[in-house]
Amino acid sequence: MAVRASFRPFTVPCLVAIVLALLPAAAGPYTLRLATTVFMWAALAGSWNLLAGYAGAVDLGPVVYYGIGAFATAVLMMKAHLPFLVSLVLAGAIALVIAAFVGTPTLKLRGAYFAIGTLALAESAKQLGLAWDRLTGIPLTGGSAGLSLPLSAGYLLFYYVMLAVMVLVTGTAVALGRSRFGYGLRAIRENDRLAEASGVDLLALKLRVYMLSAVFIAWTGGTAGYWLSYINANEAFNAAITFQMVVMALLGGLGTTLGPILGAAFLTLVSEVLGTRFVYHYLIAIGAIVVGISLFLPGGLAGIVRQVRARRLAAPS
Amino acid sequence: MEQLIVLGQTVLNGVLQGGVYAAAAVGLSLIFGVSGILNAAHGELVMLGAFATYWLFKAYHVDALLTLPVAFALLFLLGYVLQHLLLNRTLGSPLLISLLVTFGISLILVNTALRLWSADYRMMTVPYLDRSLMVGPFILPLSRLAAAGAGVGMVAGLCWILQRTEVGRMIRATAQDWEMASLMGVNPRNIYALTFGLGSGISGVAGSLVAFYAPVEPNMGLTYTLFAFSVVVLGGMGYIPGVLWGGVALGIAQALTETYIEAGLSLLAAFFLLYLALRFMPAGIIGRGRME
Amino acid sequence: MTLLECHSVTKAFGALVALHGVNLRLEAGEVLGVIGPNGAGKSTLFNIIAGLEAPTAGTVHYRDRIVSGLRAHEVCRLGIAKTFQIPQLFAGLSVLENVLVAGLYGKGAGLRRARNEAEEWLDFVGLAAKGAVPAANLSVSERRRLDLARVLATGAGAILLDENMAGLTAGEMEAAVALLQAVRRRGVSLMVIEHIMRMIVGVADRVLVLNYGEVIAEGTPQQVMHDPAVIKAYLGEAYA
């Protein structure tokens, strides 16, 4: 009985994951590519959500690890001639180590200072990425020209890898829901000084989440780079990626498991519909959405889902 | 001797740049100090001011210096409306909410600008400022000198308004204790709108000054937001006069990087300086800043 | 045995000296009252003992181990916990979860045990019925009791109560004194800041009097109340 109860929150997500794993048998390349994009953003938004939604720390520099993942994977594949998946896993490990180094001093910042500090770091990383080859003489990033990767075989690989990362991120969020670690994080989010006075080691818990997110984000970046066959520092470290993650997590509902997926799906579809002709309109709409959600609908789409579900439960049968 | 001249010129460049940075940052500090709002769209206000001056100068042939009050008026209006309609609803909510709302506003502003004017870089040259003064061995480009002077002048003007006028007193009272101020007949919401307008106007004019000597493009906002944060953190968040040495510190740090390390790294230097300041000097160089 | 000691604890905020060479000891199993006029430095002293602030000079010892200079969460895990003058809580969590966090991290218990103990503590302070309620919905006196349950759940051996019983009616005060006696019977040592003499007399074994950051008297409640220095501090020269 006790074993079943602890697995219950996982049953629906597992079923969905199985369905998605079987999707390629039924759907065509366009749908699958769209799905891959949704998985990628869901993984990114979900990773951001771990630190921001559960621990309450607004990180505005997660794109750093996206870029690190992209470049580490590319360099390992092309210089060390390692296969893609091996490079990807190693890139995750590199991101983990860097996150430990960067996170330890940075997570000591609180509130808005943490947000600004991480943004400053991310922009520094972008500048460093652009200048690295010139500065150090070690050809790593290709400067503003970037790096070209070998063309990949097909789209199925990326579909499954992105799906896997999304599943891992979502699984982590689900596991946080009722776990000891999750309570600690939420205590930090609600009142970090009280949490500390009650025995919670703020830095240690936040660092754990920060490092975990870094790995997931790096895996996403590494896969995306190979998928596009091209990366450069301007795009791989671009603040716009952070902003997309933030908006999707917000729109979907901060601190919920479903939120990032809903937000990613919704916005990916909207941008798909608007196409490349209306990029600016799309972004203006996003800005309006952010304003609207923050002012009027802080629970996001997941909040609406919850309200509908609650109303249905409360209604007389 | 040669080395000293190079150093001197570098520091001078930094100081001139610092004057503009001070003006570009003071709006952020003012708004945060009075209403507790961290304006993520700050850089976009600078950008819009820059474009206002550019278009008035290029398309309508308005004298460059005369575009300044127009830019101020336009941005003041925008800021006032933004606070009144949107940001006043965030009062009392945690900092994150106002950060997010202003972030949304910044997205709207940047992409509207991109839609209207495309991402092209645009540069204007003011004919009567297009030469340099020679002071001893040092070169002082007139456009930069004028910009720095106007920038510092605006910061001084703001200090004067805050200290010596009725409106300034009301703003300071609201900043210290809005409940008390409202009991004395001040309407905090109007003051917040006025303050946001004032901060926006000054930021806009700072952008106009940038347009005198540097290219403008819609994406320049983020950089100026980060510059502004650097200046404000170094000078002390919420402490108005601090932007003067915060700006100069940033300007000199960048100038030194450009001269002695590499020109392309000045942004890196600025952003890293911001990070270091947050980590080791969160209350500013002289410790007058406050964050909570 | 001496559970907690302060040696020459000093706290200065720039030119303002909030505490000056404060020495005190808390014996195991005793209740030590801390009184003094407003601004005497009582809350600052508690913040320093609990690790929320660092002393400018001097040391705090718990079970013969120096704890001053440790981070707040470490001090809590070692066994010192403090309530807040204006009660703090995790607003978005339920009442039970508020106490649960303390048990999980302050005491280091596993999830199931911490949950059971949290329920026990809520029952102990009389909030058992409100376990599932969002903590933000509690009244002020309920928040104070929640704060008490929280510090109890950390498994602390020394609990510092910062005006935990303020603003109570006479009847509520009886119940509060009884509650503190019950806490004491469980083997927890208490330091209590209070302004209400009835509380102190009813509960404290010894009393420490602070004024302008210095200890001006120490002894039983009776001794302290008749000490001329104490009377002068509270009521002024004329009454000494």
C-alpha cells in the first residue's frame, strides 16, 4: 500500500510519456519537429521553474548553461570526435562543475540582486564567448562567426533526446512536490529568513537545484546546437532565450509541474501560427501577456486548470 | 610621459562617458527609491529618447539641442501613463511582480521599435558639435563634452528639484513614508506617476545625449539597463548623488579596458563589474545604498 | 549543568552600542526571564544567541561549544531556536506544513516522523483543528502559538521566546503560562522576553534585567523587582 501511494503522482505522467514515445509511429515529420520544439522549451521553462517556482529565486541568466552545453557538445564532437550522446552527457557534467563554482558565490545574493547578478553574468558570458578565440588563441567558440556542426542523420534522434530531457525535468518537479527537499525549497520561497532560522541551509538547497537545472539546460542547449547544425555565441548566450523560458513558465503557472509544459506548448503554437512574418508582433503579444498575467492572473494557465478542476469537484453531482 | 598622457586621456574619456551614464541611471535610482519598483524597461526608455532625438533631427530637422526638451516631454508622458495605468497596480506586491510587469513592457517597447524602425544601426552627427577641443595634450570631442555636461546638469537639476521645490518635498515624503505623506494630503499614486514620468523623461534625454555621439538601435536597451544597474549599485541604490561617482567608476573601468586590454571587451568589463559590485559592495562604494 | 552561556557579548551598529559586555548563563531545565525597558537590547541579544546576527565582540556557548559566528541554520540544528516578536510564518504553506519544515530541517527528522510530530505539536499548542488551513489565515494569537509549535518542532534544547505572549487577555494568559510550564516539563530550557510581570513571576526561575545594553540586575523575580537599580531604570530616579 505504501509503495503504491508513493508512485501515484507518477502514473499519469508515465502514461503521457509512453504515448509521446510512440508518437513517431503515427505522426509526420512536421508534427514531430513541432513536438520537439515544444519539448525543448518545456524542458527549459521547467528547469527555470525549479529554481524560480519552487525555491523562489529568479535567475535571469540560465542561458549561460544553454550556451555552455551547446559549445561543449560541439567542441567534444568536433575536436575530440566523440559521438553525440557521449558529448552531451559530458557537456552536462561540465555544466554541473561550472554551476557549482558560479552558484556558490552567486546564490548568496538575494532577491533582485540575484536576478540582476545572474543577468550580468550571462551577458558577460556572451561577451566572453564572442571574444574568446581572439583573446586566448584557443579556437573554441568561433567568435561571432560561430561553429558549424556535422549534419545530423534525421529528426528522430532529437525528438527522443528532447523528450527524455523534458521527462527528466518534469519528473524532478513531480518528485519535489511532496518530498523533504521540496518542503525546504518552498520554505525558502515563502520566507527565507524564517527558513534559515528553522534549520534550512539556504545555500546548500538552492545550490542543489541550481546545479540540477544547469545540467538539464546544458543538455537542451547541446541537443539544440546539433539539431540546428550551427551555433554562435550571440545566439547561444542570448538573453532572449532566458526571457522565453521565463515567460513560458509564468504563463503556464510558476511553481507547478504542468505549468512549464502548458506555457511552452501554448507559446510555441502561437509563434508557429504567426510564422516568421510576424515575429515582432509575436514578441509584442508576449510582452502584453507577461504584463497581463503578472497583474491579473498570477497563477497562469495551470491556475486556470486548477480552478476549473476545483469547481468541478465542488459542483453537486 | 607618453604613457601618462594615454592614461590621462583614458581617464578623461571615462569621466565624460560617466557623466552620461550618471544621467542614464538616475531615473532608475529615483523610481526605485520612491516607489520600490525595479524598472526592467529602463534601458528601453533611454532607447526611445535616443530615437526621438534621432528622428526629430533627421526627419524634421529640429536643432539637436532643441530635441532634448521634446524628448523629455514625450518620455515623461509615457512614463506617467505607464505608472498610472499599469504599475500603480503593483504597489504592495512583491518586487518580482513589478520586475515582471516592467519586463513585459520592455518587450513591448523593444519589439514595437523593431517593427517600426528595424534593427538597423543609425547614427547622427550634430554639425556644430562635430569637432574637438584641445586642452593641453588631451582631446575633448565636443559632442561628448556637451553630452557629459548636460548629463551631469540633469542629475544636479534633479537634486535641486528634490531638495528645493514643493514637488520634490512631496516626492521625498512619499518615498520615506507614503502613509504619513497621504495623511498630509499627498496622493501617493499621483506622486508615483509623477516620479516615474520624471525618471522616464531624464532617461529619455540621456538617450538623446547618447545619440549625439553613438549609433542607436532598438536593441541597445538591455545594455543600458545593465549599465544603469551598475551605476546605481556602485553609487548606492536609491541615493541620487551616488550616480555621479557610480557613472564615473563605470566609465573609467570601461575606458581602461578599451585602452589597455581590448576595445571589444568593454561590455564584458561593465557586466563583470556589476556582478562584483553586487557581490562585494551591494550598498555602494560609500555604502549609502539600500535594497530591501 | 550550564546549557547556554554568553561571555561579554557586545553589539555595535556603527557608533550605536546596542549591547555592552553582556554575560549570562542558562541552566538546563530552568526558565530565565529577560526584562528591561524598550530599547534595552533584549531582542538584539536573542538574535545574537540564535545566530541571526553576529556579535561585534564576545562569544555565545551552547553545551560548551562556541556557536557565535555560526550561520543561523547551524545554530538551529545544534539546539537553539527563537520565536519572533512579530510572528513570522510561511504564508503559502498550511499550518501543519509550517511546523513540518522545522521538524524536517531543524530537527533533521524523516518525512513521516516529522509529520507525526508536527501534528503532536499543533495539538500541544491547541491548533490541531487548523492543520490544513493556510497559515496566512491565522489570527495574531494563533500565529504566536504556531511560532511556538515551530520552535518546539526543531527539537531545540534552548528556546528563546521574544514576547510570545504579548497582547493576551487575562484568561489567555493563564493558558499561556500553563503552556510554558508544560514545555518546561518536557525538558526544554527557556529564555523569555516579556513585559508583563505576571508572566515573569509565574514562570521564571531567575530574571535578568537589561538597560541600555547592559545587565543591571540578576536574581529571582522577587529580588529583581525590589532592586533599586531596576526600579530606577523603569520608573526613574524619583521612585528608586
